[in-house]
Amino acid sequence: MLADKMWDEWEKHYKNINVQSDQICRDGIINKEGYEKSDPKFLFVLKEVNKYGGGDLCQLLKNGPKYQMWHAVARWSAGILNDFPPFSEIDNKESKYEAIHSIASINLKKTTGEASANNKRINAFAYRERELLLKQIELISPEIIIAGGTFGILI
């Protein structure tokens, strides 16, 4: 599977800079089946995970959005995927569950952060890992990329 090969590359990269694989948070397509059906296909590019290192974002979100930030991402996703209906139509568990399973999301920094991101550190990680990040984005193959506080770094 391409995604597994991609994560082998991430783990090898992080091992070379003395980061253990259990400190890496996997990310990408949340639910392959949902993403393949999605129209349009879009990717959220975020900064880093908040104290969730060594995990798998797809596992974290398998039962729907958790934490305030993921509820916001799910609402945005539901809005985009449903041509921005009234808020009351998308602000419910079922709509957010379906929406979060229709997207991809990656972090520029794959290791855990704090409650507040250090943009200089995020920028350093993104610059050093730009080839792997570009490869990951190409594998996801989104039609739309949404920069969640990362536009300046992406540029």
C-alpha cells in the first residue's frame, strides 16, 4: 500500500534526526472509502497535533470528530461538501461524522506539539521535510487544499 510506504519513509526520516517512531503521528486520508466518494476531494494542511504524538489521526477520528478543533474542521467540511447549507443542517453528529470521513488532513510537523504552536519551529520542520510533505500531498491528490493557519509556511 502506498500510504504504508510513505510512513516507512517518514519513520526513516525521523529516525535519522533521532525521533522515535512512537512520537510520530500518522495523518492523511481519514477514511479511504469516504475520501474516494468525496466531491470535491480536499485536504486540510494544519500545523501539528496537540499532545497526540505516536498516534494515528485516522484512528483518533474513526468515530467522528473529537476535540473542538476537529468539530470545526468537520463543520467546514460538511459546508464545502454540501454547498454551504444552513448551519443547523450540518451542526449535528451524523453530518460531522460523514464529513470528517470524506477528507484528508496532514500536519506540517508530524510530532506532538503544545496547546500553542511555535510557528518558527513548524516552519523549520516544513522546510526540512518539504520533499516528503510534497510527496504525501501528491499521494493524497486533493483538488482543493485548505491551509489551516499554514498558508504563509506553505508558500
